[in-house]
Amino acid sequence: MIDKKISRLRRAAKTRATIARLKAVRMTVHRTNTHIYAQIIDASGAKVLAAASTVEKEVRGQVKNGASKEAAGIVGKRIAERAKAAGVTAVAFDRSGFAYQGRIKALADAARDAGLTF
């Protein structure tokens, strides 16, 4: 049986290859058992334009647990604000092979509500 992480990374590689072909700015999301992280990466894939996560002190002060939908929503809002500050309004959503449900969906919805389009 194929390992869960290997399967996720295989799905992520397919998505990243498609985004690289489109030469689009991408918003990538990473989820762990305790935290969620988001980054806006330029079209070449070489430079991080904006980042937000539940590890940040301001976010930790707002939520009790970094592994909740509420925390993911806050990170989604913060990444959208930082992306707009960096001059980015449209991104390709790279969910890193994670299923589009729960915390990933909460982060994406919050980013869309804050003005990021994807």
C-alpha cells in the first residue's frame, strides 16, 4: 500500500506542474496537526511574496488552538491582506495535495472573502 504522505505529495506535484505551466502566482497551503501555513509565491517559484501562519504571535493570541477552522480563517484573511499589500490580487490555489475540506476550505473561503481571487 502506498504511504499517505507519498500519495499527497504525488497529488501536489501534479497541481504544481500545472500552475508552473500557467506561469501564475500561487498561494500554497500546508497543514500539520497543530498549525496551518499559507504562502504567496511568485510565478517563477523563486520568491515568497507574502506569508501567514498560526505560529505568528498575533494569531496565537486570538485563538486557543492553531488546528481549528477558526484559526485557518484568520490565516486566510491575513494572507489575503498581505498579498494585496504586495500587489497581488489573483492567485492559483495550491492546496499541496490536501483534500479541499475542513481547515483548507476555511482558509480558502476567508482569503476569497478578503478580496483574493482564485
